[in-house]
Amino acid sequence: KMAQSALFIIFGGTGDLAYRKLYPSLFRLYEKGYLKDDFAVIGTARRPWTDEHYHEVVMNAIADDGHESDRTNSELAHKFASHFYYQSHNVNDTEHYVALRNLADKLDAKYNLKGNRIYYLAMAPRFFGTIAGHLKSEKLITDHGYNRLIIEKPFGRDLQTAKDLNDAISAAFSEEQIYRIDHYLGKEAIQSIAALRFGNEVIGSLWNKAHIDNIQITLAESLGVEERAGYYETAGALRDMVQNHILQIVSLLTMEEPKAYTASELRDRKVEALRNIKIYSPEEALQNFVRGQYGEDADHEQLDYRHEEGTDENSQIETFVAGKLETESPSLAGVPIYVRTGKRLAQKSTQISIVFKDLKQNIFANSESDTKLAQNVLTLFIEPDQGYRFDINVKSGEQSYGVMPIHLDYHKSAAKKAKVPEAYEKLIHDALDGNRTNFAHWHEVAQAWRIVDVVRKTWDKQDADFPNYVSGTMGPEAAEELLRRDHRTWVYNP
Ligand code: NAD
């Protein structure tokens, strides 16, 4: 591992994301030696902070993340924080970019940064265009090093706004310079999907329409909207979870095999996979997508969504989505993909189930115990649990010849899990490396919007019957019916 030289300019340096994710991730990269002496960070936001205050904030962020009391005061933390500079900055003020450029050039010389710059926009997307434009016009973009722009979701609120946003940032940065964060792509168990599919003869050879009956993806949260009602009221679960995280997972599960595990191969296969997802007509959207909004829990202790702080009392925003997707990919055509996500569900868990077909012939059917064989299911646990479960049939152990299902289970131990780098740490590391494998390409983002836009527009035309599920359950009855009508059930049923 080579230490990298780079200047980070973080827009939104006083914000929640910077504090909880960016500063701790940068520190871990520093601890591991990916960042050493040749790096500096400029934090910008409107507040007038001093460098000293900024150092304290960075040190607190490290301490809060590590839960280690002496971590803030360690020599390493002090040394790390000394690389941080604060610049008060209003993103709409051209003069401020001149000041920023002067500081950037000064730090470049001081820390030997070779003109390498990473601009991290940890701010609301409505500022992205303005910032990118000024970075170019005020010549912060260097001509002798690399210049990379990292941006956060949400990337638009439909295809049109996403296009506008993309046009605005593309006026200053090329696609190769843009790193769109989808932090699910930084998760270990999501990155492992490719290894599982393309690193195993047994699994790879069964991963097709001849053997797979259906695929199920669940991103369940147990919490409600918490403090994010302001944002959530403008988004909803379809935009917040399905357009990005769920469709990224769908693309990894349904893409054809890449020739090699490289960013460009993977991107081409993922774009293809998303283009193979059927775009529904409005009628099909209504048949294949279910929306929900949480009510109180069974004990009337938790508030329903419409009574949460900051929500509209007649809110039409969905806190739950379930859908059935159809793919026309050559190897999986006809295999339904059921997806669901929601807040205030029974349990916090992200998991994927690959349900294999019934055996064509059951030779045990006429034996004394008249056994019905359970389907083989391969489950991928993404979080908080990380692991795999494979359901297979074996002899039941009774005198008569019965067959019963058992689980082959692997769960990463807490110690192993603790060693896995956190998503943001991995993604920032990749951005430093110039590796775009785990970032979303514009074509992926655009296609994902095409898939969800028709659902959104169809829903927007009629009032929803909300609230329609009890907090602490797995969503509205219609989400069960979505599978039942296909003679299937959700594998994950806490
Ligand atoms: P935040 O509100 O905590 O921080 C916003 C930052 O922008 C602050 O530093 C604020 O001072 C700065 N800012 C606002 N207006 C400004 C202006 N005119 N000029 C200069 N600075 C200005 O937001 P956040 O939670 O840190 O989120 C930042 C971005 O990351 C958003 O796009 C959000 O959607 C995305 N995001 C956040 C999280 C998270 O966990 N917080 C997760 C995923 C995506």
C-alpha cells in the first residue's frame, strides 16, 4: 500500500455526514498508512470557525467514532488534525472561491500534493451545479494532478432533475472524474456478491432461469423517520431506497458475467442489467408495486408517521415499498425479483434470498413419510448480520426415510466484522486510488430513474389509503399478496 498525496476540499465541513463518516474514515486511512504526511483537508461551510476549533471538531469526531477515550488525545490524532484547515465559504460567492484557491495552492506547496484534488460535496444536491461551475471558472481544478468530484445522494428526484443535475456538474467534470456515492456499494457483503456468483462453480452454474425460481431483496429498518422528516417528506421510500440502493443490488444480482473484475467491465454489465429490467406501463406499475405508510404500533406506544415531528398530517409519502421487477436478461429472463424496503418494520435487516426451483421429480414422494421437499434457498445477509445461509434437504434421522431441510450457516464473527472497513472508508480509499468500481455511473442512475419514475408518477395521480401498516410488522397486507398471487411467500418473515 502506497501513501497517497491529495488535497481534500470538503464542502459542508460542519455537517452531519462530515462529522459522522468523513473525518473518522479519513482518520482510519491515516492510521493504516494510506494517508501519511502528504495530505491536507480544507473544510468549508458558512460558519466562521477557526482552524483550532476545526481541529477540536475533527478530534471529537474521531473519538465519537472509536468509542476509545484516549483516541482523541493520541499523538497520532493530533498530528492528523493538524492537516485540517477551515475556510468560511458561501457557495454562491465567487470571491470565496478565489480565497479557497489561494489556500489550496498554498497547501499544495506545503504538503507536496502534486495538484491532486478531491472535492467532496457533503451538501444538499441543489448546490452541486454551482460549486462544480465555480471550481472550474475560478480555476481550482488543476492541470497537473487529478481532480475528482465525490457527490452524495439524492441524485435528482426523477429522470429530468437528475439529467439537469448531471448536465450542471458535467460542464466542469468529465464522467471519469465524477464519483457518485451509493454507500451500499461500499458494504462488504454487497461487494461480495460478485465473488459469490463468479468465484464458485457450484453457485455460478446454478445462477440462471433454469434453476432459480425467484429472487427476493429486503432492506428493512426498524426505526421511523426520526429527525429526517424535512427531507423524507420530499422523498419517500421509492426515491430514498429503491432508485439507488435496491436497483444497484438488483444490477449486481442479475448482470451477466463480466470478462474481468474491472470498473469498466462491471459498469457495462450493470448498465445492461438495468436496461433489461422491464419499464412498466402505469397499469403494470399499479399491479406490481405496493406502497405503505406506518401507523402506530400494536401497543399504541409509537406514533404513526403522520403524527411524527415535521410530517404533514395528511402526508402521502410512503415509508414502505414492495415491488415485483421483471428482467429480460438472457440468463434470468422470467425470474421475478421481489424487492421491499420500509421503516418501522419488525427488525432491522438487509438480506437477499435466492430461491431455487422445486425438483422436477421427487423420488421420495411415495415413501412411507410422503415427503414434500423444501426449496433450496441461498440467503445473503448484508447487515447488521453478515453471512450466508444455504437451505438444503437431508435425511430426517427417523426410522422411516423422511427428508427434512437444514441450514448451512456462516456468520461473520463480531471480531471479523470489526476488521471490515466501514463503507465510507472503503469508498474514500477507492476514490484516492482512482478506482470507480463501486461508484454509480450516470447511465446506471438514469436507467434506475426510468424504472421508478413510472411508479412514482402513477402513485402521484391517486390518493393513498394511509396509514396502512402497523409499526413493528413487515408492512401492508398487499405486500404479502404480491407474492401470494404468484404462489410464493417472502422467505424472510421475522
Ligand atoms: P447537513 O445539513 O448536516 O450539512 C450541510 C452542510 O452544508 C453544513 O456544513 C452547512 O453549513 C453547509 N451549507 C449549507 N448551505 C451552505 C451555503 N450556502 N454555503 C456554504 N455551506 C453551506 O447535511 P448532511 O447530513 O451532512 O448531508 C450532506 C449531504 O450528504 C446531503 O446531500 C445529504 O443528502 C447527503 N447524505 C447524508 C447522509 C448522512 O448520513 N448525513 C447520508 C447519505 C447522504
